[in-house]
Amino acid sequence: MRYAIFSDLHANLEATEAVLQDARERECTHFVCLGDVVGYNANPHECVEIVRAMDCPVVQGNHDEQASLAASSRGFNELAERAIDWTREHLTEADKEWLRDLRMSRQIRDFTIVHATLDTPKQWGYVFNNLDAAASFTYQHTTVCFFGHTHVPGAFVRDEAVKRIRVDHLQIESGKKYFINAGSVGQPRDGDWRAAYCIYDLERIIVEQRRLKYDMAAAQKKIIEAGLPRLLAERLQLGR
Ligand code: ZN
């Protein structure tokens, strides 16, 4: 059983299609989405349709929440706010209802999924350092939990202490806990523009980080043609 774990698609259709195709080629049998299907890029409705049709476990991200409301309830920065206003206008009522009803965290088989943090999932805090991760570990009852939100792939491991590690091929060991960021499909922010996702092989108990080139120029063109802020197109190639 091989799970493709993908997060932060952010309405980037080209990146989403590249990831799903790669996952199928890599013989993934199951799919899990860690939220932020919409926001920033130009194909929110299409991305919602794809993920909804997959009928896989999905948790809610902060952009999913904000897009599903009539008006913003929290302070996004100006760039995110302009994109979310545009997104609301380009989603159907059924899309918004689906986004609104997504759960905050879920357990699938022997692992957990959440968009932001396990300690206060609805506050959308960011796990960037060992201290942030330690707070989440307190609420983690499975060996492995996948999260997103920061758009920075990598993992935190709790053994005697909490430390940050890279994920290439990560062998999961019993007695430890792992809080693993799948990276972002549609807007990576670790300086690498390629779409990111993880494969979790439940038989071999290995997590593999994947990076994929996709048709970024097409995604950028759509952003500009849609009248979304130009910076949203530019940041894709910077991976920021
Ligand atoms: Zn996001």
C-alpha cells in the first residue's frame, strides 16, 4: 500500500496534474490531501473538482476556510487577500460548501494528517522550528503525522529530543515520532520551484520526498491573464 501525500496545491492545475501523474506512475494506490487546495493561483475550481473526484481523505487549510466564507474573517497579507477575493468569485457554491465542510485533522490507518499544527489546528500556526514541532508532538498519538502550511518540505523527529531532518528516503523507526511536511505542490517556498509531495510506503515503512518539474510557464500565464497580482506568477519561479 503506497500513499501519495500532497499539500498546498493552491489552485496550480499544472503542478497538480504533474504530481498526480507521477504518483500513479510510482504505483501509489491511495491519496491524501493536506489542504489549501485553493488560493494564490488561477485554477481553484478545477483543483477542487480534481481532489473532490478523487474521494480521498482531505483536511482543511486556511485558504480553503477563507475562500469558503462570504468575507475574510482574519488578516491575510495583501497579496493573499487579493487572491482569496478573486478565488471566491471563481468557485461555485458547491465548491465552497465542500471546502467549508473539510475536517481539521484525521487519522488514516496508522498515521495522522493536519494542515498546520496538532496543538491548535484552527489557529493556523506555522511549524518552522523544533519548539513549534514539540508543541504538536504533545498531541500526536501516531508514530507519523503529515502536515503542510509552511510550504517547506522536511521532517521533525522526536526521540530523546526534537530535531529537524531532511527527507529523501526516510525509514520510520518505532519508538520515535515523526512530524513530516510534504512540501507544497503549487507554491514551494524552499527556493526550489519544482512541485513537492511525499510517498508513504506502508509495507516498507519509508517516506520518500519527490520533486517534479511541471509546466510553470502555463501556470504563470494564467495568473497574469486572470488579473491576479503579477508577484504571484514571479514567486513561482523563485520557489518563494
Ligand atoms: Zn498554503
